[in-house]
Amino acid sequence: MVLETQDVAQWHAQLRRLRAGEERIDWAMTRIDVLCGRLVHPTTYRLSLFVPDPAHDPDREHRDRSWS
């Protein structure tokens, strides 16, 4: 997870910094969640990046089976 906040101003500021920064983010690999608040739970903004699990790489499984 890159960011989780309940402050909408902080949320927008962080997104602006990420877009303007030198480190490029693959936005196709991001997940943006807005967890809508209720009386008891405030609205929460969350930005996550997908990180593939190399242990479940289908190409690796194919290469491993080719040696049998």
C-alpha cells in the first residue's frame, strides 16, 4: 500500500506528488479505493500498487515442467 488516509486534502496532495515525481508509476498496476464512510467509520482513501508473486509466475511453471 502506498497511501491510506482519511484526509481528502492529503490524498489529493499525495497523488499530485506521485504524478509530478521523477519515479514513474505504472498506473495500470495501481488500485484506488474510496471506502465510503458511515456514521461510525469515516471515508478512507487508499492507493495500492500490484506486486506480482514470483512464486505463481505462469511462465516459470511452464519452464519448470519442460524439464520433466
